[in-house]
Amino acid sequence: MNASDAKATPSRMSVRGAAVWAMAGQYIGFAIQFASSVIISRLFLAPGEVGLFSIALAAALLVAILQDFGLSRYISGLREIDQGEVRRCSSVALLFSLLVVGVIWALAWPLAHLYHLPELAPLLVIIGSSYLFLPLAVVPMALLAREMRFDRHFGINVGGAAAQAGVAIGLGALGYSSFALAWATVAAGLARGLIAQVMHPALPWPPRLDGLRKVIGFGTRSSVLYLTGALGTRTPDLILGKLVTLTSVGLYSRAASLSDQFRTLISGAIGSVFFPAFARMRDRGEDLGPPYLRVCAGYSAVVWPGMAGLALAAEPIVRLLYGENWMGVAPLLTMISLAEILLVSLPLVSDMPILLGRMNRLLAYNVADTLLSLALLGLGAWWGGVEGAAASRLIYAAGWLAIYAGFMHHLVKFDIRGLFAIYARSTVATLAAIAPLALVYACWAGPAIIGFAPLLLAVALGALCWFAALAVLRHPALAEILGMASALPPLRPLAARLRAMTS
């Protein structure tokens, strides 16, 4: 790949088309993972077994924050890239994957002793082994993102999810307990690496170690940034593992996972599209304020109603999906889902500062954010157990918004009045979306007794009310939603009719 190729490839797919492919991969991957988690929870694993795996995975992920070493953003943000730079990045990916594996293996037995859980050690060894395959996927996926080839990301992500689900269910049925989930992470890593190499070959061998200063410099700062963020987002299970029971850890982990999966289902994949898209705008010297407001409009218009609906429907959803043994998840899920509404109000808080060369400032804000998260989580768990830990996420989300609001405004220079106008419209659309379910609770069947059919009817009516509210309010996200729908041939006629009706 030469410099001219690097300049030409982003035009292969529009931002809207890339977002459609990214969302399609996210939806299918979510469906696979969600179905497997339901099957495993209902048939094979108890909350305590999930809690044990969650502690092991949290410890591994805390170390594995070094896995990418900032390579995805480094490659996507380069103005030009050649084959030599690709080989250097692949070599760095190999070196740091070996470092990650070594650290996880070294920590396995000390952590097992610290938690008085002998099973933690072999679980961590197995989970750590999955990162041996990471170098096969990191650089190919970064190059595909740079080229906006998210159709190929689709194949990688869906293939990895299918491998993980198949191994988890198969080994769970054979009685492997928590180890079924651990071996599933290995299967996912291997599948993603092999598929990525087929999609865009970039083998990390033979290594090229000359001229690594720029890559390692960027990666070091990125890793420090991601490490501080990981302390806030990936340590709850570790902290709770020392303060509450394994069953409580399993309940909290399931609630946090369900909320995170649902948020990712709605919007998570789009973020991977925005980074290279904003990089191109930066290179052209364009004003980033108006497009950033459109991103805020899209997130708030779609994620807010989804998370509010999940919070309101937490009890019947948990009962229908996981059964009575998991009902302790419901109140935790409600609080964590409501916190997510605030946490998506300012999207791209890491991406934009990195693109605009403000990584040091971002690191300072990230440290404050992490300290707030850990302090509130520890106090919440000490004061109120697992329920207090979940409640602390609401207070943390409000603090997070206060920390980053001024920084992002100074950086992107978006119109504050425009942002609040978007928030107001999104709030009305959110209330419209959850109104049918609230009325069903009040007039027909409460959350403790509602069945699947009335719940599904309320959700469908809520979707209609939400879309009507977007149209009546002339929400700026509506055009983007219809535009993305029109990128899918089966939905193109419907999108055209809806656009005509709402214009």
C-alpha cells in the first residue's frame, strides 16, 4: 500500500454506508452473544459461576488494555501510510500481545491467592492465551477501518461472535462451568484473527523493528490513557469480588453486561466509523462543530429511548430471559441503564481529543474521571452492597458529564444552544417511547406479572410513538436514520415513503 492508495481508499464507502455495515455486524454479533448468554444462564451456569468468570475476565481485561497499544487510532489517524509502516505496526502488535499474555499468566496465581479462589488461576491462563491471536486481527482491522471497509469488519465480528457462542454453549452443556466461557474467549480470538488475515493480510512476521519511535510514542500515551479509563470501567467486578459474594458479583456483572450489550447494539459500532470520518474532516480543515452536533443528535435520539426503555422493562426482561434465579439483576439493571443515558450525552470524548492533538489534557481529565468512578463504587458497595454499587453509577455518570462538558466544548466548539435544543427534543422523544409501557403498567399489568405479548405490544407502540415524535419535532437525527435505512435495498422504498411523509 502506498501513499496514493491510502488517500484513495476512504472513498470506497460513504460514512453512511460504513455505519450501516458496522451496525449490521453489531446487531448480528449482539444477537449471537445475547442468545448464548440466555441459554448458558438458564440451562448451564449459576450466578456464582458467572461471577467467578467475571472476576477473571475483569483482571485480564485490565491488563489487556495494552493489547491494541493505540494502533487502531494511530493507523486511522495517519494522513499517509505505506507498507513499511504497516509492518512496523504489525511488529508492535506482536510484541505487546506477548507482553499482555505474559503479565496475565504471571498474575494468575497471586490473584487466585488474593481472592482465595483457586479456580481463578487456570481461568486467567486460558483467557490470557486468547491474546496470542490478537496480532492477527489488530492491524488488518485498523487498515480496513482506515479504508472505511466496514463490510469486511462485519465478517470478522460476526465470525468471532459465532465461534465464541458455539464453544461457550457446547462446553457449558458438557459441564465445563466457568471454563466454558474462558475457552470461548480463545475461540473468538482465533476466529477473528484468521478471518481478519483473509480479509486484509498483514502478518506480524517477520518483524520490522526499525523506526518504531513514533508508533511507540503514540502507543505509550494511548495506553496510559486507556489504562486510566480501564481502571474505572473494568475494575467493578474486582472491587465487588472483595466486598460482596460471588453471587452478587455475578448479578452485577450480568446487569452491567446486559446494559452494555444493549447500548452497543444501538450505537456502539457507529463510533468506529466516526473516528476515521472525523480524521478526514480534520485533514480537510473543516469545522467540526456542526457534524459533532449531528453525532450528539443521533446518540441522544436513539440511545436515550433505548436505555430508558430497558430501565423501565428490567424486571419482566430479566424474568423472561434468565428466570427467577436471576431476578436480583433487575434493580441493578435499572440503575445502570439510566446511568448510560448520561454517559452517551457527550460522545467521542476520547476520540476527538486524540484526533486534535490534546491527548495530555485528555489524560488529566481521564484520571479525575477514574478516581471519581472508583471512589463512588467502593463507597457504594461498602454502604449498600451490590445495590449501592449500582446506585453509585448514577452519581458517577452525572460527575462524568460535569468533568468533560467544558473540555469538549472548548475542543470542538459546538453551539451550546444547539446542543440543548437537541437534548430537549431527544427528551420528548424518549418520553414518547416509554409512555406506552408506563401506561400498560398503570392500567393493565405491572412489571411483576406482565407477559411477553403485552410487553412486546408496548415496545412496538413505543417505537411508533418515538418515530412520530422525531417527525413532529423535526429532530435532526431523523434524516440520518432514514438515510441509513435507504442504504439497505430492502428498506429503501419504505425509507423513501417515510421521508416524503415527514418532509
